[in-house]
Amino acid sequence: MRWIVLLAGLLLGTGAAAGHVFFFQIQGDWAVTCDRDLASGRKTCRMSAPPPALGGLRSSMAVTEEPGGLFRVAVRVPGHVDVARPFLVAVDGAPQTPVTPSPFGEAAWAGLHGTQLVDALAKGRQAVLYFGLPGGEVRSETFSLAGFPAALALLRENLLRHGVLAK
């Protein structure tokens, strides 16, 4: 009986730290998620690929809207990356502005560059993320853009509906 109470306490504690997901929907190969931080009450919404069930150990891409109608596109590559080699996204073969990764394999396009990238993603069929590994090897990972425009519309709708961003 003590084990059940201990396990229940651990599970409840884990859920509280993660926040409360109040919206989740998949559009094609993109997932739209909105959650609320239980400690602060702050709400956030984002769209990401691949959807969580398909994520595993592959790279991920997330889109959020910032105040003023600008966007932020963040990518994360698991494992070690060469921080001296910029990350590059090509949409249907057209390269976008490169960005320098952090030592943790994360990088983001924000403001005007993020908004231009979102515009290209919304019109494209696939995006390829290029990144360097220590030792000079260059790798790539492909993201399907199936459902991207619908997910973007759903993201914007939920940002307004839930008061995350004002009109």
C-alpha cells in the first residue's frame, strides 16, 4: 500500500512540474499545443514537428508567435553539434538565413528572419535542416510541411482565443 501512495505522489508531482495542457491537436505532420504553467498561470501556445509520438531522438522544430505578429522558429538537434558551423534550413531547396547553434544543439530564427522562415514554410512541401557534427561531418534532417498552413492558422486562432496574444 505504501508503494501505491508513493507512486501516486511521484506521478502527481511530475504532472504539476510540467504544467497543464489545455489544447492539443495534430494537423498533418505538425502538432499545436497550448499549456498553462501551474506556478505562474502563464499560457503559451506553439506548433511543432514532428508530433510528440513521432519525436523520439530526432531533431525538432517549433514555431511560436511573438507580439507584433512576428514569429520565432526554434530547432533542436539531440546530441553534440559543431557550434562553429551554422544551422541552415532550406525550404524546397531554397536556403534561408543561417543561424549559430548553442552548445546544446539549439538555435532560433526570430523577428523578421523568423517571420520570413514561417512564410517560406507555409508555402513549401518540405524543409531540410543542415547541421554540423564535431569532426566536420554535415548531417541533415527533413521535416514534412504537410499540414503546416492549417497548423499555423490553428496556432494563431488559439493564441487569440486563450489570450496568449492580444489582437
